[in-house]
Amino acid sequence: MAEVTVTKENFEEEVIKSPIPVLIDFWASWCGPCMMLSPIVKEIADENEGKIKVCKVNVDEENQLASVFNVDSIPSLFVIKNGKITNNRVGYISKEDILDML
């Protein structure tokens, strides 16, 4: 499964109803820090499959969803547990810092 692409159509099913914690990465293809963070997010997804669901939201394609989260800078990472935001960070951060968020 690794990373899941989230849209407004599958957001409730993939994020809100998830039985495990969800890490959402809001990103864009033109964003340098997003591209630097992407392999780290993928690594976390691969290493924690079944324990953490990692979702990606392209802000250019899903600006309405980004608006719901008040994302005005990317990359933005959000942790959702039981349908509620429990943590978030903006900008490039280390793998260790991401794991600490979770």
C-alpha cells in the first residue's frame, strides 16, 4: 500500500475512518522542499505499513482540501488520529522529527 493519494472524494474513507494513525503530506511538484521531503515520507510509509497510513495531497489538484486544513505553506504535515488532528508541522523536517510527531 505504501503511500495513498488523497482527494476530496476519498478523504473521509482514507483519513477520517482510518483505524490507524494517518500522516498527511500536503505537497506540490514545483516545491523544492516537498521534493526533498518526499523520499523520507515514502521511507516512513514503507517501514511502517500497517501501523501508520501515509497519505499525499497535491495542493494544486486538491486546493479545496488544502483549504480545509488551512495549508498556506508547503510542505505541510498533519497527523490524524481517530479523525482528529493531533499534530502538524510546516516545512522540511527530519525523519526523526516526523516519527516524533506520530
